[in-house]
Amino acid sequence: MQNMGWLVPVLIVGIVMGSHAFRTWVRARHGYPLEDSRRGRNYSYGEAGLESGRKIELLSTENERLTSQISRLEDRIAVLERIATDPAERTAREIDALR
């Protein structure tokens, strides 16, 4: 029992290494990006990484399209609100001025 002093540090290092390997395996299995904390890089392995990148790109494009569409609709609603709230004779004068 006296020569077992080396066992404690070896077990601590083994547990830390094992927990890191398990955590990395779980992240890779579920498609999360793998990070290299020493270099600040993200690694994505396999189909999940490529697929998620493509999904992000498609969602960004759709988000831009929908944002511009909302902007156009807001402009149209503002015009309709102005027409609905303006007095009738003022609207008639503006229409006659456009002819």
C-alpha cells in the first residue's frame, strides 16, 4: 500500500482525459461543432457539419428576402392608412392633380 502514491495522479489524469473524450463524442454524435479551445477553431465533421452549414445559408437568404418583403408591405400599409385617414376632398384634389 505504501507504493501506491502514484495511482492518485494517474487516475485523475485518466478521468479528465476520459471525460473530455466522452464529451467530444457526444458533441460529434449530435452534430454540434467541435471546438479547438487552444486555437479558437471550430471543426465540424461529416455530413452533419455540411448539412448544418447549408441550412444556415438557406435560412439567411430566406431571412433577407422576408425582411425586404416586410419593408415593402409596411410602405404599402402606410400609404393605405394615409388614404383612409385623409379627408375625401384632399384625396380627390391629389388624384385630380395627378391627371
